[in-house]
Amino acid sequence: MSTREHLFSVVASLQPVVHGVSAQEMGGSTPCTEFDVRTVANHMLGTVEAMRRVGASEPLDPQDPWGTNGDNVREQWRDDLSDLLTAYAKAWSQPEAWEGDAMDGALPKQLVGDMGFVEVMLHGWDLAKGSGQDVAYDDAAVERALEIMEVIGEQGRGQGAFGPERDVPDDAPDFAKVLAKSGRDPEWTP
């Protein structure tokens, strides 16, 4: 199955996580060591919107292309992120979203779509773990994420998007392998 066939299941898995983050948990630590829960939420609000724009063939904000420079967390941030995740999935569910190049030819849209898919899953897990929740993704979506990480993991580590790959047993669950390839500790606890 292609990445686009898993978008709505991933978003559906994240909706209760997003709405389950309490105000008291916003300062809590996350598996993404540089980010607390609030920072993960802010990052997701910016990057999910940027990824949505790429999928919808809309221009990125020239001042803040990936939406990571501002403070996007408002009182209703949970509803904002929930809506953005749904809009992101809708934009990338269209076959034409995966065709051609993005960002004035800098990257193939297929690559951006795959990176966004993994980004949403990883930061969704960060948000869940940092707020004392769990998230379970559909097995087929996890399998696709692992395939993507096999392709982009090394490049992502080289660009600082992922930490050093962690060791996990060969028989570890596939999502633990995805996390390990991104530099995250699958056994992380606050």
C-alpha cells in the first residue's frame, strides 16, 4: 500500500492523543529531547500546516516555510491541531499530491509526503508519551513508516532531523524499529 492509503488511520489514532493533553502536561518532557510537550505541539502545528500546503500545491510561507519560527499554541490549540491533521490527510490523500516536485523543484513531492507521514507519526508519539498517553498506529501504517525510515533515516540523521540510530533487537516490534531509526528510545518514560 502507498503512504497515502494510511494517512487517515494515522490521523484517527492521533485525535484522542491531541485532545488528551492537559494544560498541566504542557511543560512535561518528551522523547524528543529538545522539546517539551508544548514545543512538540507548537512544532506540529507549524509543520503539519506546511506539509498540508505542499500536498495541496499551495505556496509555503516565505518568511517561515516550515512554520517553526512562531508561537502557534493558542488556547484552542487542540482543535487547531486536530483540524490541521485532518486537512493534512485530505490534501495528501489525492493522487496528484504525490506527483511532481515541491518547493520550486527542490524535492520530489513523494519524498516530502513520505517525510511528513513519518514526522506526524513520530511527533504524535512524542506528544502521547510526554503527556502520559499511548498511541497505537495501524500495523500497515507502521510497516510503511519502517519502509520509509529505511530510505530516509540516514539522510535525516545527516541533516539533524533524527538522532543517532538506537539498537533494538531484531525481533522488536516494527514501531520500536521506526523509533530507533529516528534516534528515539522505544522504552522512553518521563
